[in-house]
Amino acid sequence: MRRIFGLVPLFLGITAISFLVVKLTPGKPVILQYALNPKVSLEQIRRLEKLEGLDQPLHIQYLNWLSNILRFNFGYSLADGRPVKEKILERLPITLGINLASLVLIILIAIPLGVKAALKAGGLFDNFTTVILFILFAAPSFWLALLLMQLFCIQLNLLPISGITSLDFEYFTLPQKIIDILRHLFLPVLVSALGGITGLSRYMRANMLEVLNQPYMLACRARGLPERVVIYKHALRNAILPIVTILGLSLPGLLGGSVIFESIFAIPGLGRLFFEAAMMRDINVIMAEVVLVSILTMLGNFLADIAYIYVDPRIRFNSKA
Amino acid sequence: MIKKFFIKKISFWLLSVAAFLFFVPTLDFAQDYGDAIVVASIADARNLIPILASDSASAEICGLLFNGLVKFDKDINLIGDLAESWEVRGDGLVIVFHLRKDVFWHDGHPFTARDVEFTYQKLIDPKVKTPYSGDFEQIRSLEVIDEYTVKVVYKEPFAPGLASWGMPIMPRHILEKEDLNTSRFSRNPIGLGPYRFKTWKSQEKIELVANPNYFEKKPYIERYIYRIIPDESTVFLELQAQGLDFVGLTPLQYKRQTDTPFFRKHFRKYRLSGTSFTYLGYNLNNPKFQDVRIRQALNYAVDKQEIVDMVLLGYGRVITGPYLADSWAYNKEVKPVPYDPKKAKELLRQAGVFNSNGDGWLEKDGKRFSFTIITNQGNEERLKVAQIIQRRLADIGIEVKIKVVEWSVFLTEYIDKRNFEAVLLGWSLPREPDNFDIWHSSKTDEGEFNFISYKNPEVDRLLEEARRTFDLEKRRQCYHRIHEIIYQQQPYMFLYSPDSLVALHNRFKGVEPAPIGITYNFINWWVPKRLQRYATIQP
């Protein structure tokens, strides 16, 4: 409970500092929009700034913003005058969908891969996956994406290059539509999962190795437990503990999206929305992101702590302690 | 005998029928309707209310949905669009527009003078977030004479005002009671142009469909699909998969990457004259650049053709003045000076810049003559240009430093505050040549566009005169003289105008390149039925 109250000043601090940093960045939104356009005079720019409320002192602007946020009003985007909430909500499903799909893919592949490698550490499988994973880890994802596109979409002509639907989508039947979306999402999900798979499976391998070398493993085996039970019941449960932390921390990442492959695959996700907002100094959109990500980060940490209690009985939060 | 003649006659007929069947279709006798054109943009549109649309994507879409009272024809001359004709009266103080009577909004409502009045009122309304009010603030009053006649009275004669009526007209019957700044119309517009709005999926695509009741005629191409693809490599991959039909190319793509059998088979490439130019501007408040001989010498010392050849692989034009090179305002008599480092050194010597201490670098009044060129970050082309200039000036003994600055800092801390020696930048070249805001001596304050502080009484007078007269011949003379003076005075070192290079899928017929580009007759483009690639609602 006390922890939850502690989050409030933390949240205020995060937003105040972010607000200040964005405001101190040189370049004003209105000026950037009409830069070097001789048809737009200085007076017009001043007039537009006034209409946006950008001529007010900083602390007033911040307090205005804060009072709006507390009423769940994220304001309007300076770029196109649409409500920020609407802009975020229309992109949320696609980013969330891709990230969830890739997270599932990561867990399904990385954990067995790590465990298998750890069981026969130094063996052929371990060495082989180590090399492959390091190559994939080192390869920049945009480059990998372009190579895969060249291979699957141009040379083999199997998959569409970019976007999330075909241009004749509306003329398709329902099964065709589903297949069309899956075909479009295959490469983006694969590429976004690759980085996670390489990282997580190495973590898993290292954790597993550590646990396998613990004396209680010997004890388990000495008690005559079957190898399967030793590995999957006793070893895996302990080895997976740090993974839970990592998954908790990746919660904000679910909404973050990535500018790089959203751009490469032309996917209308949140990553691009926030990137463009930052380039435009579109303060309301930037701040909405700050709020989202900070809340999710705090929530992620909080959930990871709670998950610990269930995964590891030794950890107990005692209000008397 | 008769029989033979008969057979001959028959076979002649058969032949001509065959000829008719085989040859006539290729003579564009029957243009087919249908298909789609797919274009790509790196950025999404922001707002489809024409007077609020400030980015190029929005402007491009608005251009297909809406029309203005006037437009430019293929040779960049002003002609009527929604206005059938116009008269200029009272020494240029009054313009009377006679509107077309056969125009309807996409919802079937007739277009009238009330729509023009409404658009004007919104343009000058201080509560509307439009950046385009400038030209319309010169208007004293606008009067609706009858349903199809509008009388515009200016405060003083203002020739560029005529072209400003190319501003798309908005439908009064829909927007009258709306707040334009927050109206849903911005994402669901109703226009009267050749295409109607269909859907807009943010950051994904905008789709338009042909307007069967367009007042000129129904466009042949049924669907216009505007895809948003932010990554240039993806755009090029899509082009290779024929997923895009009409795409701008870089010089390298134009020359090498599209020089393959695949591209020659499926695409046509066009090299069109540029609509912008790149220059080196000198801060004329800085004593280093106040002597005209020094500026002229720098012009002799830099080989512009070399810059075009190296930076643009030759796809650009060396220019001598600030006007569209194919338009009536551009003075073709002003020839670029040759590359002549000897002449440059001689002029510098006359201006008191020469090597006095034997170190190889030139000095003025005992101090080394050196200056810094600033340019904005993220534009490789400009950086290369700056480096070539740096090298060529080093050849004659002038030391140049290059400073690359992030765009917003560049604008607010350097340009607006006049805090630079020389700046490498570009201007886009509007079809209406009036460039009062860039060259008039009254426009040198902070935030205004004569940031090099150019002051020339004759240019001032000519700029004012060219604004006051509607006589095209007089305006031509004014701009030609301005062009001549500015090239002689060299406040800018005029460098080049880059060509716009495009690839268009070769199933599109009816394309006729002209000085204004190729899209001016877009409603005449068509695709033969057998080559069509996309589904349409048409049977």
C-alpha cells in the first residue's frame, strides 16, 4: 500500500521534468511547422502561438496541462488539432498486437532454447546456437528487416513488403482478410522478436547454468527424483525468477513500439506517433507518452515485485518489517 | 473480272476493318475507366481543411479534392478554374470573378459565390488557425454581386492577389456552423474537385475515388491511393515489387538503381525542371561581404556545373536568379559567369583582399579573410555543396569553415537572429513570382525572410511596381530587371535548381510532360483494361 502512495510524487516528478526538458529544447512547434515559408509572416506565427496557448509562462502551461490530465484530458495535438487520446487509441491495437505476438514468440522460443543450451553446455547444440544468436544479436534490426524483405518479398515473391493490409483489402472475403493481415504481419513480428529471442535465451542459459551448479540440484538427484522433475520442477522454477523481472520491465515496451521497423514496414504504430511528436515539439502528444510509459514502468515494477511473491516463497513483504 | 474486283474490294474492306481493330485502340481512341494509382509519401497528411493544410501531403490531397478560382496551365500561366473569367478594374483595385455555373459539391449542393465569400471570411478570421491570411489581408472588401459573381476590392493594387485565389474554396453549407479548428471536416472533407474523399487510415493510407460529376469530366483512373511509407528503402523495394506507381527518385536511383531491364520494362522515368533552388547567402551586415567585388569574385571562383555534376549527378540546372527557370519571370538573358579563378583573384585584389604575408591564404587589412558557412543538419546534399565550395575557395586562398546545425536551432538561433556569415540554404519557387518578402528592404527584421539584409532601392521600387500592375508585360520587365540586378549584385551566390526525377508505372497512358510538370492533366491519364492492376467498384 505504502508503495502505491510512493508512486504519486514519483509520477509528478517525472512529468514536471519531462515538461521542462521538452520546453527547453530549442525550436517552437508553430515555428517549425511554418519554417521559411514566406507566405507565413511573423505576426501570423505569433497569432497562431496565442491560439495554442503557447505564449503563457511555463509554470502556467504545466499546471494547465496537469489539471487536464487529472481529468483524463490529454489535450489536442499541435500538428493536426485532433485529440491526443484519439490519436493514441487508433494506433494502440496494432502496436499492442505486434508486441504481444512477438513477446509470446520470444518466450516460446527463447526459454526452451536457453534451457536446452544450458543442459548440454559446451555441446554442439550450445556452440551452434551461441554463434547464430550472437550474429543475430549483432545484426542491426533495420538491416535484417531489409534483407528479409528483399528475400521474401522480391526474390521469392511470397509476402507483401509493407503496410498491414493489401490495397484491395475491402474487396476480400473474411478468410482472405485474415490471411492478408497475417501475411503482412509475419515479417514485422519476426524481426521484432529476433532481438528479444537472442537476449532472453542467453539470460535463460546463464541462469539455468547457475542453478544447475547449486548443491541442491545434487540433493534432488540424490533423492532419486527423475531427471525431468529435477530440471523442470526444481531448476527451471528458480532459473526463471530473473526472467520475470525482465518481463515486468518490458511492460512499457509493449506500448513503446519501435520507430525503426514501424518505419521500414510502414506500420501505423505508436512508435512513429511519438517520434514524429518529438520532432515537431508536439508537447501534448509527447507528454501523453511520458504519462503512459511512466505509469506502465511503475506498474511493471510493481507487478514484478508481486509476481516474485508467488514464484519465490522466500520473498515476503511484511508491513511490520 | 468483276468477281476479282469484288474480291479485291472485300479484302480491302477486311483489311481496313483489321486495321481498325488493331491500330485504332493504340491511337487512344477509347480510353478505359478503372484501375488505381498508388503513390507514396514519407509523411501523413495532417489536416484536409484546405486553409489549414500547411504540409505538402495535405496540400497534395486537397489539390485533388478542391479547386480554386484560378489555376496555372501547363505553361505556368494563370487561367480560370472555378472562375470562368475575371476582369481587373479601377487600375487594379478591383477584381471581378465570374464563376462557373455547372459546378456541384460532392454532396450535390451547387457551388456559388457564397462559398467564395465564406472561404474569404474564414481566411481573415483571427480565430482560425490558418497561416495563409497574408495575401487576403490586402483585401478591403469582398462583395457577392449575384450567385455567380464576386467583386473583390483591394486596399491598393495587388497583382499577386490574383494567383492567391488559387486557394481552394470550401463549402459554406457544411462548414458554416462549425469551428474550423476542431471540425471533423478535417478528416472527412467534402470538396468539388476531380476526386472525392473515401477513407483515411492514419499513417497508413488515404484513398480517394473519381468524382463522376466533376465539371471538366470524370477522371479515368478510378482510385487514388496515397500510402504513407516513412522509409526510403522501403519505398524503393515497393517500387521493385510494383506496389507503387508514381515515386520520386534520388539522382542515384534515377541514374543507376533504376537502370535495369526490370525498370525499363515496367516504368517510365521523367526528368522535370525543378521547383526550388539552392544558394549561398551572405550576411550583408557583415563587413566582409559589403564590397560587391568580393561577392562577384566568390561567384567566379566556384564552378556551379561541377557542383551539379558531382552532387546531383548532372540532374540539375545552373540558375542565375530567384524564379522558376521555365516561367515568364525568369530572365534568360542573364547568363551565368564562367568559372574563372584568375578573374576572382583579380577582383579580390581590387577589393583589397590579397596574400600579403606569403602564407598562401588571402588577407584583408592584414587579417586573414576567412568565413564560416552554416547549413542545416540532415541534408547531405547541402553538406556536399558546402564542401565543394570550401575546396574551390581554398584553391584561390580563402579559408572557409563549415558548421552544420540542427534545424530548429538553425532557424531560431542563427537565421532569425542574423547570427551567421554565410548560409547555404534553398527556397522553393512558387509559380506566382512575387518575392517581395525575400528581397524587399522592409523585410529585414527578426523573423522576416530577407535575413541576409539585402537593401537596394531600385529592387525595392521594382518589387512594389510589379505588385501594383496586372499588366503581364510590365511585370515581366520588372522581374527581368530584378533578376539582372540581383545577379550582378550577388547577395546570393545562385547555385542550382535540382530537377525533379520521377518514375511512373508504364501502364498509365495520356501523360504529357510540360513546363509545369506531369500531373497537371492527371484526369486525362488512363490505363487500358487489360493492364489494370486494381479492383474497382465499376462493373
